[in-house]
Amino acid sequence: MRAVEAVETMHILRSGLMDSHADFLADHAVGDFMKIRFETKVKDLENADLSRVKKVVMVGSGPLPETILFLNENFSIPEIIGIDNNEEAVLFGSELLSYLGVGNASIDYADGVVYDYTDVDFVYIASFVPPKNKVLDQIARTAPDHVQIVVETPLLMNKMLFEEVTSQKLHPRLKIIKRGLNETDYFRHEILTIEKYST
């Protein structure tokens, strides 16, 4: 929960509303949205086995990398890398990790469609990452066998807002092993758990 507080504190500080009293803000500036968003990660990752994961890549980490913070706070993962193809998101996200002193995580300016996942055990693909199917194809080509993949896809009125990830569209070495639904007052998204298998 301290990570949630820090996310909102950083937002307030960057907005120029206050440039001092950071300790006061860190203890009091906690909004429902970020709390709920952070808490949904428990459900998003309930089907993942992170006990032996050594390296995670978060595709589409964004300016508020709450998934990275959640993983850092709740699991013993030696290396967590966020990637984003938006330079501002990389800058803001990196500042937040620095502010928190998160030593095992970093955010790089990179495109998930061409990223090399060779030594990655676990990949989390954020809601607003397009094109998801091309990112999954690249994971299938470069990641090791049995890599775990979680794909978050936003839903509205029971329809996909972005391209749909289906078994028919998946690379032949990838398999959807679990589908789930995560719904709050603020958003509704589907969670796919996917694994890669040898041919």
C-alpha cells in the first residue's frame, strides 16, 4: 500500500500543487482509484506461479507502473523490467521507481513487438498495448519454453476495446490455459493466462 501512496504522491508533486511536505502527502494522499487498481493485481495474477521466476518483463508499463510495484512488494523476483514505447511514460515511471528506491526494477524505452524475450520467465502485457497478437508472436519466437504470459484486455459493454486475443489467433506454440474476469467500479477487463510449449 505504500507503493500506492507513492504513486499518488508523485502525481501531486509533478502537478506542481505542492513542492514540499512530501511525507505528509505520502501518508494522506491516497485515492480510491489507485487503491482498487493496485488490489486488482491479486486477482490478475492468481493463476500465475511466480515462485521460481527470476526475470519479469512488463509490456506497456506506463507512467504509473503499479504492476511492477505490486510484483516488487509481493514476490521475491530478482529482476523486473518495464518496457514502453512512450518516452514520457518511461521518464515518469523511472522517476517513480527511483523515488521509491526500487532496486530490482527498471523501465526501458522499447517496443514489445521487437523486444528480445530470450531469458524472460514471465511476461505481463498491459491493457492498452497494441498490437497484442504481434507482441505474443514475438514472445513465441524468442522466449524460452514454458514462459508464463498474462494478458490484460479491457472490456466495455461486453465487447473488446482492442484487438481480441483468441486461441485461433495465437502462435501455434502458445496456449491459453485460463480465462478470468476482473471487474471494479472503474474498469472491467479480461485476464488471459498463456503458456508457451515446445514443438
